Amino acid sequence: MSPPAAQQASVAVRRAVLASVVTGVVVLLLKIAAYIVTGSVALLSDALESIVNVVAALAAAVAVRVSQRPADANHPFGHQKAEYFSAGLEGGLILLAALTILFEATRRFLEPAPARELGTGFALSLVATGLNLLLAIVLVRTGKRWRSPALVADGHHVGSDVVSSLAVVAGVGLAWGTGWWTIDPAVAVLAGGYILWLGGRTVRSSLTGLMDEAVTPDLAAALEEAIDGAMAPALEFHDLRTRRAGATTFVEFHLVVPGSLSVAAAHEICDRVEGAIAAVLEGAEISIHVEPEGEARHHGFRT
């Protein structure tokens, strides 16, 4: 990213993280109040999940701050991968929340119990859920816009809380209306299953980042086309490799040029190719290894 764009990304991400922490605390207090008013164990489990949200938001705040540190002697490629650790923690906490919900649902099957003052409790819970829904949308959009794995994971985590909260309200409400209090844990099981799947997806996303997963095939094809269109009079390029680290994508390849070409001319080609890549992938860190024509594998070969 250019310096202004990087600064804009930093500000946007930090604001989103701050919003996540503040909203998480407010939502937690509302859900605790809902439990105190109703005495519903289901609403208590919903409040306990919000504690996880606050812890996850704080972890994301730390990870984002670390990831935005500039490169130094010990970390010459930057600190962007710190966000993947936060995303992994988020995924683990989502899985923990899902297992907690499933455990609580099983216990409620065995010991169904009615609640009290559900109207007030539902109102508090729905206000908290509405705040979480808005926060989840903001976090995921901001995370995708500025390529922040920690924010996207946090957004998915908050989104899982929205689903579980709605399931709790629906389950308790339906049980209240019918008198069949076993409906409450049945709905909780469905919500827990969805959250379990979401947690697994979040953990996988963090692992692929830590394992230096390449860009998507479509983006790789676009990069090849950009290089091919800007490399003349170079003869070929090969060994194109990519990897993502937070908001930064690293691109490297070998560029074969005629042996008679001067260093200055080869440098000019590289500048032109880097510009073409930047047009396709903003903020890419590009490394080009220039080779003489004797290193060509096939004239005009691209891979």
C-alpha cells in the first residue's frame, strides 16, 4: 500500500477494534442483566459466551497493534502474521463457545425449567443482539477491505454470537408459549452446530495464513497476465510464487532478459513490471530475480 493508504488502513482497523471492545463490554452487561431479570440458564449461557467475545476483542486489539509495527532487524518482513495468531485464538474460542452451548443444551434436556420476566429479558437480549449484528457487519467489511485476518475472525465470532443469541431467544420464547421447555435446548443444539462449523472455518483460515498459502488461482492468473503484458523486451518469467501475510501479499519470480541488455534497461523493465503488478494487487511486496538468457527454460515460457 502507498503510505496514505497504509495510514488510512491503520486508522480504520484500530477504530474497528476499539468499537469491538466497547460494544463487547456493553453487550455483556446487557446480557448479564437479562439473566438476572429472568433467571434463565439459557440466557446465562448466552452471557457467558459474551465474556469470550470481550476476551477475543482484546486479543484482536493486541494483534492488530503488533501487526502494524514496521519491519525491524529481527522481523525484516514485518509483523503482519501476528493477526493470524489472534484469528486462531478467535476460532478456538468460537469452538469452545459452541461446545459450551452443546453441553448446556444437553443438561437442559435432562432438567428443563421455566423462566420468569421473559418480556424484559428478551428486550435486553434483543438490544444486545442488534448491537452485535451491527458490529459484526462493520468488522467483517473493514477486515476484508483492509485485509485484516484478525478483524474478519472477530467479525465472524461476533456473528456467531448473534446466531446463538437469536436461537436462545427463539427457543425460550417458543418454550414459554407452548410450555414445552425441551424446545429451548433443541434450538440451542442447532445453534451450537452452526457455531462449531464457523469456528472450524476460522481456525482453518488462520492456519492457511501461517502456512504461507498462495493467492487464489484467479489472482495468480491475473498476476501472470500483468507480468506478461509489461515485461518486453524480456524473454520469459518463471518460478512465480506468492504468499499472504495479513494485509501484505509477497510476490517473487525470475525474469529472463537478453544478455546484451544493460543493468539500467533491466531495471527499467522491473519497474514497469512492478507497476503492472501493483495495478492488480495493491500493496504487494515484489521481488524480481533478473537472469541472463542462458537461464531461459523455454523462450516465452510463463509459470
